[in-house]
Amino acid sequence: MFASTRLNRWLVRIPLALGLLLAACAPAATPAPTAAPTAEPFKVALIVTSTLADGSWNQFQYESMKEIEKTPGVKVSYSENVAIPDFERVAGDYCRQGYDLIIAHTFDYQEPALKVAKTCPKTKFAVTGGWMFDTNVAGLGVWPCEGGYLAGVLGGLMTKTNKVGLIGGFNSAPTQVCFHEAFKQGVKSANANADIVETWTGTWYDVAIGYEAANAQIDNGVDFIAISLSGPGFGAIDAAKDHNAKGASKVYVVGAFVDMNSRAPDTVISSTIWLTTQPTLKLIDIIRQGKFEGKSYDFFMADGSTDLAPYHQLDSVVPQDVKDKVATARQDIVSGKLKVPIVMKAPG
């Protein structure tokens, strides 16, 4: 009985010992994998004074930002209809949410941008067309001068009356002046005998004033008009369209900011389009590299920032030699052979 009991105890201990031995020799269990930390996206906010899809000034930046949204690791947010006095509040909200870059899409936002930027030094501000800077406030200079030059070449070659018109808003706005002066140079390079009739409307928004300004130019014999803004520019397109509907002499218009051909397909022969996808992506890279400075970041045709829109259904009315001369001028600009001066202050 005693021997049997001892035997039973050894039989119990042997499996236990073997189990401990096997456990000691077994490879260590692999710990459960932990999820890799998710990188924070680069956050960009676009703030505009009116609607995003305005068919003009805001539209070109909005379309560019929609392209940037496709970039991995970049998040884009939008605020539209933000009046100048409300900019600080809206931008401040983005700052508190940790946004990396705020694009203030008009130089009218400059002063409030400088003010709110002091309260959120980690956020960078880019003011479209801005010229007032600080450590974290820069200008986003998408200059339309070269596109304006090409539009001038087209106008100088297309006019039959040797009278070409220009309609803008304010001769105190650098981007407006830049476009106008380059357009004039383009006209004269193609047609030294052409006269240029320039009208500053003194408004960004009044369509009726633009309509009247264009009619006055047409009555003066102008048969080719370039606009450098929306509002009054839309009025100019409408005036030329109404004139053409009468079956009289043809007047062509070059639109601004975006391709405006759909507004009047038989009148808008081309448009000087602004493109900010590549410039904005370059600015994002600069910020990521920690190289942001308070200055104007200027971009040109070679950077993909401006161009002429297609002729669309008016392609057949543009002679081949005119197309060739415009194309040659564009090639010379992109290659650096032709330098279009940036004139920021109206002469006189």
C-alpha cells in the first residue's frame, strides 16, 4: 500500500516535470503587433470673401485646392463668404484646430491676417497677391503678367479696327497693374499700330458698370477686349455678346482667372487662366521642410501658374499664323527666352 502510494506520487510528478521542462524550452511567445502611429495630415484652409464656385477669382483657387485634396497626407478645408471683419475669427478657429497653412485669398485680408498670425505662430499664412509680411505671413504671388502678354499678342493680331480694350478694377492692385501692362506690351509687340483703350471701373463687383464700360469702348471702335476681373468683367462679356447678337461687327473678349468660354461661347475667344495647384504644393513642401519665410513666393508660367485657355469653337476664326505666333511667344516665355516684366505700379 505504501509502495503503491509512493509510485502514484512519482507518476503524477513525472508529467508535471516534463511539462515544466517543455515550457522552459519552448520559444518565447511573439507579442501581439501594435498599430503604427498614424501620421497627422498637413492641414490647409482656404478662406474666401464670397462663394467658392463664383466662376472667377475664387473658382481658380477652389479648383486648384480640389486637386490638392488628392495628395496623400494633405487635408483641405474651406470657408466661403467670409467678410474682412470676420477673417480673424474664422482664421483663429483654424489655428486652434492646428492647421498648418491658411490661404487668405485676397490681399484685402492682409491686415487681419497679420493680426491673427501673431496669436498663432505655428500656423503659416499665405495671402494671395499680398505684399505685407511677417515671420509666419507670406504672399502667394501667382502673377498673371505672362498670360496677359499672350492675350495682348492675340488681341494685337486679331483686331481689325486697330483698337483693343482693357477693363479692370483698380489701378492700385499690383496683380491688376501687372496684367494690364503686360497685355499692352503684348499688343504692341504684335501690332505697333494698335491703340489701347483702358478703363478702370473702380469696383470688383458691379456688373452694370462693366457693361457700360465695354459698350463705351465698342462705340469707340474697339473690337477686342481683355478683362482682368469678374464682376465688371462679366458685364463686359455680356455687352460684347449683345453687340454680336445684332449681327454687326464682331467683338471678341478674353476672360480672366478661369476659362470663361461657356459664359458666351461665340464671344469669349480665350481666357487668361490662373493655376495654383503646383505653386501651393511647392509652398506646402517649403513649410514641411521648415524653410518658410515672410516674403512673396512668386510663381510664373514656367511654374504652371498661368496660361491661355483654348479657343474652343472659335478655333476656326483664329488664323493659323496667329495661333503660331501666340504659341511661339508662349514657348519663349516658358524657356526664359522672353522675359515679361512685372510692373506692379501703374505708370503716371
